Amino acid sequence: MVTLPALRPAERIVDAVRAALRTAIVGGDLPPGSALSVPELSRQLVVSRSPVREALLALVADGLAVEHPRRGVSVVDIAAADLLEIHEVREGLEAQAARLCAERAEVSTVSRLAAILDQQGSVVEHEDAAGWFETNAAFHAVVAEGAGNRRLAETLLTFEGQMRLGLRRVSSDREQRRRGLAEHRAVFEAISRREPDAAERAMREHIHFTKLALGRRLG
């Protein structure tokens, strides 16, 4: 079992537990298949068992953990082929998020996207695969946040977590990352110009091309 830090006081301790476990799961500290023992997690996080149980149920609902009858809960194992289905769903949702972001995003959101793309440019130049996944997740999260639709953002967050788990099975090459950066920049330009149709189209094409590249790698 990975060593987890004790939690600091929070408004809702279950939210802090959930956040800590989510970070450990998507970051790879708790790999797919890892048992999520309530007593052990309670001990490591220095909390009672009740919020741990509640947090685990939330992670099951998030698609990051799976409950086994009479065997407890473990980290979900996202098969590589499952990524194709996730991208099929994301294609429409991400496109809608980009459209809404172009319509509703505040100036601060546009600035955050620009900063992420600056960082991503450096990541691509230095061939930092881990940095690519981090900046990719950050870019899509800010677009979803800028859409101003909480349910849409929460749905995409669930897919993002599952996607990061699954993508650990599938490496990305330099050319794929360069193309992804160019596609992100096209989405950003449309959002910054407040062009919803162009933003939706650019994002749909980005997810579609990513899905095609993934299919080739799995084929």
C-alpha cells in the first residue's frame, strides 16, 4: 500500500479523502487493481472509516474504482480498447464545452489557457511525455470550466480520470504531441476570438484525430 499523507482540516473531510485518493490513482501511486482497504486508508490518512467508505463509493461513481462483492473495492483497470469508447463519448461533449467556452469564458480563463499552451509548447519541445499528459489534462479542464456548465465539467472530469489511467498503457510519440499542440492552439484561437462554431469544430476535430491515432496504436 502506498504511503499517503495525513489530511489537513477541510470543510468536508470526505471531499479531502476523495481528492487525495483521486490524485494517487490518476498519478499512478495507486495502480490499477490496487486494493482500497478502508481500515488501511483510514490509518494512513488519519481519519475515521466512515469518510473513507463514502469517498470510495464516490470514486466508484467516478469510474476510478470498482466494487467487488465480498472482496471490497479496488482501483479500476481501464483496458486500452475502452479508451476508444471514451473518446467516442468525449468527441461530442468536448466540442460542446469548447463552444460554450467561446461564448462564456472570462478574460482570466483565456489567459489561463494561453499560459497552459506556453507550458505545453516547452513540454513538447523537450519531449516530456509526462508533462504532455499533465498539460493536456489541464487544457481540457480549463475549457470545460470556462463553459460555465457544472454538470458538463463534472462529466468530463470523470472521463479525464479514466482516460489518464488508460493512456498509461498507450505511449504517445513526438509527432502526435506536436499535432496535439497545434490542435489545442486552434481551439484556443477560436475561443479567444469568441467564435463558438470554430471552437466547436476545432475541438471535435482534435478529439476525432486523437481517437484515430489511438485506434492505429491499438490495431
